[in-house]
Amino acid sequence: MPTLNIKNPRVYELAKLLSERSGRSMTSVIESALERELEHTANDRSGIAERLHALALEAAPLVQHLPPDPFADLYDEETGLPR
């Protein structure tokens, strides 16, 4: 079985303290904390739409100044098929 070696003294002390307070093993409290964090990060999508919108607004002026597509006359605009 793989092992996890925690070399950060603060993390070790926090896990030990929570283990002592809860009466559970250090492995159990670390497992619970990791599961809660994974659940939190999976559900935390707040602000993504706003960040994407801001990025689109920032990129819009750059896209407007692109040169015309050199291959545009090779394809029909309605069907997308070669002419």
C-alpha cells in the first residue's frame, strides 16, 4: 500500500490535534478533510462565467483587428463545403 509522508510540521500538528479532539485516527481525519475539500472544489464554480465574460471583453478588440481569413473564398459560407 502506498504511504504518505507528511514533512510539514504544521500540517502534522494540525492532523494530530484534530485526531486527538475527535478520537479518530490521523488517517481518518486527513481522509475526511481531503474528501470535504474535493467536494468543495468540485462544486465551487462560482465566478467562472464572470471570469470568462471578462476575458471575452478583453480579447474582443484583439480579434477585431485580425487580418481577413485567406481561405474564406475557398468555402461556401452557407454550407461550409469547398467551392
